[in-house]
Amino acid sequence: MARITVDPKACIKCGACIDVCFSARVFEMGEASSNPIRAKACWGCGQCVAVCPTDAIDHDLFPLEETPIVEPSDLPSRDMLVSAFRYRRSVRTYQAKPVPRDIVRELASIGRWAPTATNNQALDWIAFDDRARILDLAKATVAELSRYARMATHPLTRIFMQLVVGRANAQRLRAYGSFVHKMDETLSNGGDPIFYQAPVVLIGHTQQGNLFGRDDAVYAMYNMMLACQRFDLATCQIGFFQGVVSRSAKLRKAIGLPAGRVPQVCFILGYPLRPYRRVPERRNPDLTWNPR
């Protein structure tokens, strides 16, 4: 249980802690100050400490010396944010240059600032930077895709595949037959059609039964992708691998996935082979207000 106290001399009874703790309802306003009457219900999100204008809240999970004040001047401008969003690209050509593991660790640490459902903070990462291991994963992925494609087209197994992967995905697999064959050819010629010979592969995983684990992982992954730009690194999400590893016990074992965990996202990173100078335009989405 969290240990939470409120200094009545510092509390100005503004009610901010009550407003932001609307789910756990830890705080109630008393005569002298706000009171943490339901500390057992605390999610450990730190919203109360972050919002208090007078630092009146003493929360054992969030000591003030470890909870820095962020000044507006420390944050990037709107134009800077938009430029960062526009500049990020999905890159599939990389230099044969290793990425220092300290940088990968820092990126994983940066990812923790993304939101997680009910503040579960349960996302962890598996990293591969061994070229031989990465190539083995690529071969296993293509082998599984080939098997799926065969089953999706064979008259005796196509109904089964529709039940396993869904009708739409089964149709895609039938259409991907020639594409998967090209993947096989690329592997035979020494290429990597899954991870594009990137020096690092990162796989995010959460606990089983987490209804929002995929969302948590995507938020963190994208924050990490944006942060990669400041390390001169490029990234790309790898959907083929994610689609296969989520259905293949053999592949989950190959990546050393801990028991009770589910792979949620996979992306690659490395130093891009070519720098990008311009930001191509994207379709501006339709926005509909209060549709009937």
C-alpha cells in the first residue's frame, strides 16, 4: 500500500489532487486540508504529486527530489513537434554498423514514459543484435508464412485457416503466395526480407490477459521511434514478424519469451544507409463532427 500524507500547512485546499484522482478516489477534502483517506486504492500514477501547486503531498512512491518540475520553456514548440512527426520515416536500408547497447537501453527507458492502461507499466523488451540470430528469426518467419499461404490455398485446409486467422487474413495469405515465394528467394540469395539486415530487433511484450497490452506497446514503441531520430537512428515496424510470432509457439520459444507473456510489437532500428532531406506529403484525413 502506498504511504501518502498531506501537509496541512502547505495545502491550500485547491482540490487539484481530488480532481485528478477521479478513478481511485484516494483524496477527500477535510476542514484543514485534503486527506488521503483511501491510500489502499492508489494506482501509483503520481498524478496527485504532479498537479499539487504547493508540494503539499508526500507520496512514498514519488519523492519530490525524484519528481522534477518541467518548465514550459523545456518543452519543444508545436512546430518542432510537427517537424519531428513529419520527419520520421519507415526505413528498410541500413548501414552495416552496430548500435551501442547503451543507446538501446536508453531508448527502452524513454519508452516507459508512454501511457499504460491502469498505470500497469508492464511492458518489457527483448532485443536481438546478433546477426546470425536475427537471420534465423527471419528464416523461421518466412517458413511460417509459407506454411500459412499453402494452407490458405489448399482446399482441405483453407476453411481451417479462415477460422484461425480470419477470413480477410486468409484471403491476404492466398494473395501473398507469390510475395512469400520472393521472400524465400531473397533469403536464398543472402538477403533478409523480414528485418532488412537491421542491426537491432526489438520485441515488446506484456503479460497475458492484459486487454490493452497492444495499445501500451504501440504507444511506447512510437515514442522510442521518435526518440531514435535524436540518436541519428532510423526505424521500421515489422508487421510480418508480429503477425507470425503471435500465432507460433515455436517462434515465441525462439525469441526466449518468458512464460505468461505475449509479444505485442516488433520494430527494427539502425543507422540509415541514406539520409532523408524532405518530408513527402500525406493525405489529410476527413474529420466529421457529431455524425448522425
